[in-house]
Amino acid sequence: MKHNIPLFKVYMSKEAPKAATAVLESGFIGQGKVVDEFEKKLKNFYNNDYVATVNAATSAEHLALHMLKKPATFRKDYQGVAYHNSNWPGLVDGDEVLATPLTCTATNFPILANNLNIKWVDIDPETLNMDLDDLSRKITAKTKVIFLVHWGGYPMDLDKLKVIQEKAERMYGFKPAIIEDCAHALGSNFNGSPIGSHGNICTFSFQAIKHLTSVDGGALVLPHKELYTRAKLLRWYGIDRESDRKDFRCEADIPEWGFKFHMNDVSASIGMANLAEVQENVIDIHKSNGNFYDNELKDVEGVTLLKRDSRMESSFWIYSLLVDRKDDFTKYMKSCGIATSQVHERNDIHTCLHEYRTQLPNLDSIKGRLTAIPVGWWVSDKERKYIVDCIKKGW
């Protein structure tokens, strides 16, 4: 039997076309009641009341950094509550963001777009997440933001991160803000609570191949009402769309300019249809397949599995592992009809990021070994066994 097992596949509910058609036929396709309804359901999913949808996770990340700035129009009632931190100084051009180079460029390019400087933090080669010891060493008085990624869906140690944040406050008088890039981590849990509910700014992706798709889109999940209120304004030019305008086509005074980052009702209708099924039909299967690989591949020669911790429950958007002779492994798996990929290139090698290059020995140590195997909802029990059997035969 010839196999063709892809690394990614779009999940689309059978209800999504009907939901989208209803919006298309309604005569209103912009941001409206369907977006509001989608956000209510996302609030329940994340166990967080402060969820603002946007047109892409990249927009969410750009907006998150923008909101940390302190322009002339920055209202006084936002100061001192930005992170429940009366000493928060606000971001200015040239400030330092500690970030991981092992991620999609969509994580790091918004840092440049906001005129901020990147300082790379090495990875933990056992998890592929940010090395928190290296992070602690690299924090300075100019470090205003820690921008982390939950690689593959495996949560960062948010407890240890909080300790590091508090140490920085003792040293420099304020806590660096934390932004969690959760593009891989929908349905992941840390200490029994969903990623997105631990008091930091969090961004989620609803791009085509993520656990949950709205064709394209994302969400900004915020720690308190003040940032949430501001996000809703700035995702739509700064206009208060909930105000009682005398002329619905003419806005009232806009105290702070914003962006066109909002989601529309068509995307929201598709996202909502998929959200109704995402736990049972997507996330649970990813988790089951990931746990199967953890058990079946732990003693295979030439394979190094990533570290697991009982506090971290991954939703396994991808299943990463380290393999010896990666080129041979890739060719062999292709001959078996199994797709593989590293998924994301390290960002620090790109010309546009050249000025920030530094020594990252842990990341260097996995060069040429990192890959991922199919783990998603489309991988049947029979296929996951076939994948394991192929790997066990050797390459």
C-alpha cells in the first residue's frame, strides 16, 4: 500500500461553508455581531474575559508591542496599570526585546516594525523553547519585553519565568512585559490551566494550518480590562465602534490613532464553526498521537525526543524530534510516503537581522538534526503505527 501522509492539513467543519454563506448572504460582511459572538466563545475557551480577535496573529503581535509604547496621546488612566506595575516605563524606540530565533519570522518582524531592538536568547535543546537561564543572564535595564514562543505547543515554564521577571524588577525597578506567542499552543495547558490564562499578553494564530482556522486571523488575549479596551479601539483605527454616534458613517474624536487589524464576520463564522469541534476533532487527536510517539520512539537509536514535564501539557501542533543523519532520514521518510520538515528556520541567519547576531551554542548544537513528523488529526491509529515502524527500521 502506497502512503502519502502530509505534515499539515487544513481542518474545516462541514458547518463552516453554511455559516460563511449565511454571512455572505446577509449583506453585512465586516466586523459585526458574528465577530462578537466568536469572541464570546473564545473567552470561554481561554478562560479569559479579555479576548480581541484580529485579522492575523502577526497583527496581534504588532498591536501588542505598539500598545506598550507611551506616545503623547497615551492616556493617563493607562499608565500604572499596563501590567499592574506602577513603575512600568513604557516602550521607546531602541528599547530591547529578548526573543527566540527559533520561530516563524512572524514572531520577530513586528519587533523591528515597532523600531525596537532584538536581543537573541538561546534555546533549551531539550524543549526547543527559550533557555530561561540564558534569558536571566541577558536581561538589562533596557530590557522592556520578553517575547517567548511555546514551540510545537509545549508550554514554557511560566513559573520560572515569573521568578526571573520579579528578579528584574528588584534589579531595575520594573518588570519586563511578557508576550507569549501561542501560535502553536491552542489547547495546551500549564499547571492545569489553558495557555492564554496566566496573566500575560498572549497572541494566537487562526491561520490555515493551525489547530483552529478562520481561513486567516488571530486573537490577542490580554491580562486586564484596560489593555483590552485599548486593543479594541486600536484594531479599528482608534475608533470607538461601541459609542452612540449621531451619524454612523462619521466618527467622534479619535484620541489615539490605530490600525486596520480587525477580523470580519466571514472569518469569524468559519472560526466559530471550527471552534465547536476543535477540542474533540483536532486537539485531542493531536495529543493522542503525540503521546503515542513519546511512548513508542523513546528508545529508538538515532532519535532524541524532547523533554517532558508533568506541569506541561502540549497540544502538539507539530511533533519535533532530533535525528541523526537528518538528510538520510528525510529521504528515507519521503520514500515511505511520510512528510517531514524542520518547519521554521532560525531567524538569526536572515540578512535583515544581521546586526543582532550573537553566539547561540545550544541552537547551533541541534543544527542539522531538528525535524518534525506528522502528528495531526488526519493521522489515523494505523498510520501513526506505520510512521513509528518506519522509523524503527532505521534509515
